[in-house]
Amino acid sequence: MLCSSVLPWTRRALPAMTADLRRLVELETPSEDKPLLDTAATALTRWVAARLGPGVAGRRHHGGDHGDVLEVTCPGSAPGHVLLLCHYDTVWPAGTLAGWPFRAERGRASGPGTFDMKLGVVQAVWALRCAHELGLAVPTVRLLLTGDEEIGSPVGRAHIERLSAGALATLVFEASLDGALKTGRKGVGLFDVTVLGVEAHAGLEPAAGVSAIHQLAELIPAITALGDEDRGTTVNVGLVRGGTALNVVAGQAGCGIDVRVAQPGETARLDAGFAALRTSDPRARLTVRGEWNRPPMVPNEATRRLFALAAGVGAELGLALSEVSVGGASDANFVSALDRPVLDGLGALGGGAHARHEHVLLDQVPVRTALVTGLLTALAPT
């Protein structure tokens, strides 16, 4: 069925899907630009309605200072429901498109947001359209488009957790890793360490001061030592700041820290490690602030069964699907932490996420879209 009807359909649809990708990429959607996000949300609402027809029901949830959340329900002909999870915000600032316009040539498309994850949005919508046009039995599908994923989903998370409850599966359209589906992701913690020292003249009375920079320099090895390669935990001090002038004993300094954990128990160990940090000079004051942005995504039994189902569908299409765990986090982490079935990496093939060489492979779009359509039909209870 997949090779005889679904794949030919998605191949014929490739030019229209490419045109839709251009449309979405040319909607600039920086995570921190509310006016642009609002404009895009309105355009996306119209686009989804045009592609999926009058039978869908849409809701727009206000995001406050962040991007609104678009929720679309497509009634199915089989019991249960499936959540298709996408985000429409990108890391690219307003104006990027002027110097880096969308291009599609020689089987590749490039432009800001093509890979992460506007092609994923296109594939999700067209996979669903394919199922409906071919009259295939699929569960009710709830499509969720969030506008704040790149900044941690402060608004989207509640909607993701609400709609994934009781779902047969949550399918996430982040990009694939060289064709592999993502069943594991690291959790992310973002922390900031600040040291307040005592300012003094560096030449006249250096002993009267306490250098916050020197104290921070002593602390950084202790911070990075919290990483544990065997446990899959990495600690990266990515930003350092401090001081006011060369001839001043620095009164303040700080650093920003990115922590990635593969195991849920590591969050408590890292919290304890940060709490135990101390300056060597008691006159200096130390403050640690931060939070765990996303919990780790550890494959549960439901996800393992879901991957096996997807692998069977892939085999029908000539795909030898593999699974992979990656260091980056996504909204799939929230679903997995609730012990619900979730599969990620169903979006684009290509590369260059968050980089100027971001691109997608257009010749892979038909078969990957067919994979999603086939998975939706396989999730329909018989």
C-alpha cells in the first residue's frame, strides 16, 4: 500500500511541498520577536486550513510575550488520537532573510529555518493531507505548532503535556540525524554563577581587594569537574564576564554554564554540586542561579514499541531505520519524562542546524513524508 499509493502521491506532491517550504521560510520567526511571530501565526493558521480542508478545527492560544500556540484537530476514522508536534520559531534574527534568501537547487533547499524545523512542519501537514486524500484510516490527529521551542517552551510545555496525555503516540518533527529517528535526548540545565569581590586599586592597595575574577577562575575547574563522561554528563562554561578596568581589582565576575545530562538522577547530583561551591576568600560572595530547562529523554517501553512500529513501516518503503540518542534537547523531552510514547526526528534530512549552511535534502522529502503517513495508518487500532 505504501509503495503503490502513498509514495507515488508524496512524490507528485514534492513541488507543492517545496513551494510551501519557501512560504514558511519567508515568514521570519525569531523566538524573541513577538510581532513577527504573531504575523507568522496568522499566516500559518490560514495555510494549515487551506492544506487540510474545512473539516479541521483550529484554536490559537495566546502566548503572552512569546509566540502563540496553534492547535489543530483533524478528526480521524479510527479510534484514539495522535499528537503531531512542531515548532515554527527559529534562532535567526529579523533581517536574516535579506542576506540569506530561500534557495532550492540541485536537490537541496537552504535558508533560515529550513532544517530546524520548517520542513518538518511542511512534512507533518502533507503527511496528514496524503492520508485524507487517499482515504486511509487514521486516528484523530492533533497538530500542535508552538512558537517558543528554541527558548525552552515556557508557553508551549503546558499544551504539549496536555495534548500528549492519552495519545497513541507523539510524533515530533525535529530533523533526523542522517536518517535515524531520535529515541533519546539529553536533559538541559542552564546556570549562572556570580561572584562579588571587593574593588581596590591594583597598584596602590591590592591586598585590600578581593578579585572576583580570580575567585571565579578558581571555581571554574570545580564547575567543569562536575561533568562525568561515563554518565553522559557534560558541563560547559560558555560565557565569562567580569571586571571594570585593568588597574582595578575586579569587584564582580560571573559565568554562564550549559549542563547536559543523559540520566534523570544526574540532575540532583549537579544541583548538590552547585550548592557546594565555595570561594577560597570568605570576603567574596557567591550566587548560583539557574534551572533545568528540559528533563532527559530516556527511551521507555512505549517508545521502544513505537520505534519498532516505525521501523516496520520504514521497511515497507525500503528504509532501514535506526534509532539514536543525541545531546540536544527538544519538546520530546517533556513527553518522554511523563512516560508516554514519543518518537522524534521525523522531520528533515540535511544539516547545519543553527548555522549558515543550514539546508535540507529535497529528494528525501517524499519518502520521509510517506513514512509519517504510513505510521499514522499503522497506529489506527484494528
